[in-house]
Amino acid sequence: MKVRVSINPDQVALEDAWEHYQTSRDSIVQAAEHTKRSVFAGTTIPSSRFFAMSIDEVDEFFAASLDETDKQACLFLVASAEAALRVDFLQRVYNRKKDAVSRAFRSIYKTACNHSRLTVKLDEDILETWSARVPKAKTRVGDLRGALNYRHWLAHGRYWVPKLGRQYDPSGLLRIIIELFEDIRLANQ
């Protein structure tokens, strides 16, 4: 998986977000195993927070940590996908590519500039264009739109009850994003 469409060195590429997630998850699993062995054996506990915890309580703690890590990964994966889509949009506008999507993007960009809009909207402008111009990508665009709703819920503190229609996990989100990117690339060949 190589999805590095970056014009900004601070932009987190999809593969970097995935690698960070895997490293974090592995670390939590290893810490859980070490802590449970220590609690079970009655030896020195690695952290005072686990003092007087039962094995079940330690399991609950680490399960919650893994769940939070999954949510953070989902947030970063969708944010990375958004960045890649926005960079692709700008490259198509600035490089004046001749395909139908690039022409549509230039029109959107020109309209946004003429109306003093500071940003082009990901959903209404970029994703809608991909959905309309590349029929094969329509389903994948719909999947990413659902993931955007999940990302909004995560990014805004999870203070409301989300109506998502499906569960999201990092590997499922990665699959949605990669499949969309593949559909988009196939359209440009």
C-alpha cells in the first residue's frame, strides 16, 4: 500500500497512520500480557494503577485501551484519506489535467474563488464529483461518507449518540479507503 500524495511534510500519510496504529496496538497487548502475568504471579506490578486489581479488572482496563486506540486510528485514517483527496484535488487543479474529473475540479475551484469561499468542501465538492464522474467509485464514495460521519462524531468529542448504520474498525476503514483510491486511480488511466 503506497498512498503518499503529500505536498506538506506534516501531512500524515495513510500508511503512516496505519503503522502507528499497529505499533500502538502491539504495545498495549504486550503491556496487558506482562501486567496480567505479574498480577497472576503476585510479583511486582509494572504500574501502581494496577495495584489491587483483579485479572478481570486488568482485562477491562486493557480492553478499554484497545478500543480507544481503535477509535483514534479510525480518526487518523479518515483524516489522512481526506488530506490525500484534498491534495489530489489541488494537484488536478494546478496541473490542469484534461480528464473530466480534473475539469470539474477546476470549475469548482474557480467558483469557490469567485465566491470568496476559503475552502472546497470534501463531501459536496470532491466526493460528489468522484461519485458523479466515476460510476464505479459511487459505492466506495458512499462508504467513505459514512466513515466521515463516524470521524465527525469522534472528532467532536462523542457527545451525541451517532446514527451510523454500521460499525467501523481500523481495518474496515482502511479497506474502504484503499478500494476508493484504487477505483479513482483506475478512472485516470
